[in-house]
Amino acid sequence: MAKVWERAANGYRIYTDEHFAYFACIRAMYSGYELDTVKHAMKLMIQKRMDEAMWLMNERQAELHQDKRIAERTIELLQDHALEEASRKGGNTAMTISEASKLTGVPASAIRHWEKEGLLELPRNNDNGYRYMTGMHVRQISIIRTMRLVHHPLDVIRLVMRELNHHQIDNARRIAREASEQLDRKLRNQIKGAHFFYRLCLATGLMKEP
């Protein structure tokens, strides 16, 4: 923290209420935000750029909301009726990686990387050699994305995808639910971090009580 620390006659640093507000805010934010986000937000606060720090936190909250939507959508896709409906309706309609990326919100580069890691098996068009995907692959991409949200190792994801291919979807359902619950906990921690951030804004004088 690039702040000037006053010292007592014995050489010890003197901590003020503002310092304690910084310490409390950093500790509270760590459980809901990534380390780089916390460091960046505190640097902005030290520079008196409060609004930029708040927008940074808002951006991370928006990303968490998107992750939650993906997790919930994956849970829906893993319900028996959804799987049956997808199989009954045009589930084998071919689409490009770009189209699948737009549909799932997963970057095409990530889809290609997952294929390289053996998480996806994408067939190729016999005429032009291009990869193509079906509704089944779209579901697989959503499931992989959900498992990555909770940082499951690649070996575990390969196992789940193998079971899913053999219609053993209980593990995939459990992991999707765990991902959704973990995101709920992260949201609560972000709200707590935002509360202490507000207290820091008051302690620094950058914001006034209403």
C-alpha cells in the first residue's frame, strides 16, 4: 500500500482508522474477488479514483452473474426431459464452432482448446474437412464450462464427459449443482466485500453518509 506511514517516537508505525478500514476491506474482499481485482481496486482507492474502483467491482459482479446463468442453464440441460427434448428435436443439426460459440457464450478458442485436451470429440465434414457441431456438443460445452467454474481438473472433466457420453449423467448433474452453489457463496462474499468497501469509502472521506 503506497501510503506515507507516520511513526511514533519509538519508531513504530501509527495506524489510523483509515488504515484499519483498508485492512478490513482487503480481508473482506479476498473471499469474493480475485487477488488482482483486490490489488487493483485498492490502488485506485489510494489514488482517490473511487468511481473506477467501484466500476471494476461491478464488472466482476457482472461476470459472476453470467457464470451463474451458465451454471443454471447447464442444470436445465441435464434434466431428463431436456435431454429427451433435445434428442427429439433436431439435435443433430450441424453448426460451425463460431455458431456454437455464439450460442453458448464460450469463446471459439476455448472450444478448440478443449478439443485439443480431449474433452470434446468434434467430427469433420468429409467434403471440406471443417469441424462441425450438433446440439449434443452444445450441451457438452455448457457442462465443461460449468465444471471449469469450480476449477475441476481436466482429468475429472474427461471422466464426467465419458460418463455423459454413456448416458451416465448423475455426476454431471452433481457437479453442475455444486458449481451453482459455489457461485452463490461467492456472491455472498462479494456483497460482504462491497459492504466493507463502502465503509472504506466513508473512512477515506471519498463518500459521505446519506
